[in-house]
Amino acid sequence: MVIDIAQFALLLVLMAGLVVVAGRWLTRILTTQGHWLPERIGYRLLGVDSNAGMDWKAYGLALVLSNAAMMLLGYLILRLQAWFPFDALHRQAQTPDLAFNTAASFITNTNWQSYSGESSLSNFSQMAVVTFLMMVSAASGIAGCAAFIRGLAQRESRNVGNYWADFSRIVWRLLLPICLLLSVVYVWQGMPQTLSSSANATTLEGATQHIVVGPVASLEAIKHIGTNGGGFYGANAAHPFENPSPLTNLLHMLAMFLIPSALTYAFGRMLSRRAQGWAFLAAFMVMFVGFLAVEYPAERSGTPMFASLAVDQTPSTLQPGGNMEGKEMRFGIAQTSVFVAVTTAATTGSVNAMHDSLTPVGGMVPLFLMMLNDVFGGVGVGFINLVSFAILTVFLVGMMIGRTPEFLGKKVEAREMKLVMLALLAHPLCILGFTALAALWPGASSSLANAGPHGFSELIYTYTSGTANNGSAFAGLNANTPFYNTTIGLAMLLGRYFTLLPMLAVAGSLAAKRSVPESAGTLPTATPLFTMLLIFVIVVVGGLTFLPALALGPIVEHLAMAAGQFF
């Protein structure tokens, strides 16, 4: 256990060490005025003025329309896959409902996959659809966060920046350089990077085995840097070609946390409120450590029913102990548990184990992390979600002391609170609404591999993952049906834009307001007290919102398993 805790500490120390470096780089990108040659070429081709300021409406419209155009392009390529090159295996095009689900998944930074990558997609589709949409969806999320931060920083102005300039700079100056460097390291560690569709190997029996390969390293780089999560292979990061060594496993986790954590530093620099940025980072860290402290013991303790069957689950020199079902021996309990927490905290969806095989409490942690969707969260959007809860916290405390709530020198009034609540409530309403629809829809339950509470957990995990733009799954559900492809696709689109756009409106509204001087009644928001209040509001409000779903799924499942019943 000491070694396991040391591994957790190493991850957090390395992540904290990268915050300042990546944060300064990100700040410079988001505040610079010049344009690189590739960026200017892009502006010329698009016919846009990169120096023209935008209000939140124009910025949001440019984001949504550009995303819609790229989603349509991805859909068309998937439907016409058989006509494109780089596929000696001659894989067929995806069906209309599956192509819709896939295109919606990758443009929303979700990367849910109702298919197995190596059997469904050609190398051309892996590059032109999957890797491309991973890149642009991450850039769109960071750009939206940049506009949001500028809105908070502005005083009596409606200008939140230029979407095209933000998008281009993020792609050319942030994502591409990091992904290029990380891809080289991944190739060094043994990941394939080739345009060939397969490699032939002769087994010990003398038979010929066809091994599917392709541009894996480049996909893996943006998959984790952009908190995307879609796998080249069906086994995702449990596959040795996607995660060949302990070093790549560590790099995967650091990459997932890199930009979400750096945004807290960039926020503090751009608003000249560094203490506020550190307070938000502290909130991220405290919540993550708390959830990891639940996940790891649950998996290390093993399955309760096995105790009554005289199954030995204690660690020894001959076995790792604990709940090893669905886990890779090379990662064990510790590296699996922390990966589960990281990938759902950062809403990435990359998995190095089968989440469907987690213990009930172990499965509740990733489910709850996705429901909250603001413990680091995805690139850009996760930080926006945290600030939305910070505004809610300021409002609640302001009402308790009888003062008009203030946040970062701006009064928070009815308009802002309506928009904040719209963004916060869209998340649970989407999850619970689609889950209820799937529970009642004729024939939908036939896709479940389990009955009882665990079957319900599979169902709600699916729509939580889609709405939270995570992409991981309790893979006992067969989601490749017209009903699930369509409803999950809609959940991903609603979860992405119905939370992002209202918060852009909040930033635009606050940007147009005057600053108010601090007074004796102003609540300081960069203190340990406020950080703890923020964490309390996030956990309690999130817990109360989703308590019925958690009670019907993982909690009942845990009680039943403890009583010696399997489902």
C-alpha cells in the first residue's frame, strides 16, 4: 500500500510541477496579438477578419457553426469510408445512425464508441475523422474557455475575443507541438505509427496472424492531451499497442490533467488574480484526492461476496489481491484505480480496465465524477463548470448574509443566476431524462447484459458518460442500435452546447458591467474558506441532484452484493 500511495503522490507532484510551465505557455497563446503564417493562411481561406472583436453571441455562433460543419464532414467520410484509401482490409462504411453517433461523439469531445475501432474504421477514417475531430473539439473547448475568461476580465465591454484567432492559435501553438512531442515518445515506447492496415506475424504453431496496426501514436497523443478518450482499438488504453508500458500509462494521466490544470494558472494570470487561480486548482486537487481515496480502497478490498465463498483476495507474492476482474495484471489495483479516477475526473473516457467489472462503490466513483463534471473536467469546459459553481456559491452565501452577491468585482444578479442554473440543470435533466426514456422504450432493455441494479447502473452510466462528454462505458450495454446511437448522440450534443453557451452568455453579461469596489460585505473568493465552501456546494448540490440515480444503481448494488446476491 505504501508503494501505491507513493505512485499517487508522484502523479500529483508531476502534475503540479507542470501547471506553471503549461499555464504560462497557455497564457501567452491566449493573450498574444501576432499571427503565424499558417494561421494567416487559414484566415485567408476562411475569409475572416482575425482582428475583429466578437461579443458572446457572435463568438458562440462561430463556435457552433464551425463545429456543425466539421461534424457533417466527419459524418460524410464515415458514410463513404469504402471509397477512401489506406484500407487494405476493406472495412465497410458505418450505418447512418452509427455515423451520426460517431461524428457527434468526436465533435463534442466525448469520443463514445458504439463500435470497435480496429474492425470498423479504416486508417483514413482514424485520421480524417477521429484524430481530426479530436483536435478541433479540444481547440473549440479551450477557445470557449478563453472567451469566458476574457468576459470575466472585461470592464464595460462586450468584446470576448475572436473565435477564429483563438481556435487557430490553440491548434498551431498548443495542441500540435505537444502532440508531436508526445507522439515521438509514444513511438519510442512501442506504439505503432504507420499507414499500413495490418502486420503479419508467424505464431509458434507456424500459423500466420494478421495484426491490425495504423497511426496509433498520433491518435493517442491528442486523445489524452485533448481529454478525448476514443481508442484506436476496442480495448482502448488496456491494449498493449495503445498503452505498452508503465511510462505511457503515467504519461496518459499527466496528459489528461495538463491543460485543465494549466487553465487555472492562465485564469489567474489573465485576470491578475493569481491567488484565485490557485484556489480553483486547490479545489480540483482536494476533490480528486477525495474521490481517489474512495476508489482505491474499494477495489483493493475486493468483492464482498467472495469472502463468504472462501476466495482469497489478500495481496501476496503470488497475487495482487483485491478485485482484479477486468484489470490488466501489468497495471494492478493501484494504477487501474488512479486511471479510473483521472479519466472520469478529466472527462476523457480513456480506460485501461473494464469499468463494468469495478466493485459497486468503485463504479460509483467514476459515475459521480462524470455527474459533477467539474473535478478538472475536459479541456476548457471543465474549468467553466467549476466557475459556474463558484458563482452559485457566491450567490448562496450572499443571500445568507443579506448582500448582493459579487464575483471578481462584478455584481451577480438575476440574469446571471438564471443562465448559471440553466447550465447546471441541463446536465442532470439530460442524463435522467434519457435514462428514463431508455428504461421505458420498448426493446431498449434487451441491450443490457445484466438485470437488476447493475443493469440500471449500465444504463445511467451510458447517458452520464455521453452528457458529460466523457466516453467511457459500463461495456455490458450493447449501444450499437438505432435507438441508443440516436439518443446518446443527442445527449452528447445537448451536454456540450447547453452548458457551454449559457456560461458564455454569463461571461458576456458580466463583461458589460462596471466594476464595484470591494467592501466589508464582499466575500473573498481566493481564500481557503471559500475553497471549502465551493467544494461543499459542488459535492452537496451534485449529490442531491443525482442521489435517486445513485441510490437505484451502485448503492443498491453494493448492499445486494454485501448480502451475497449477484445480478
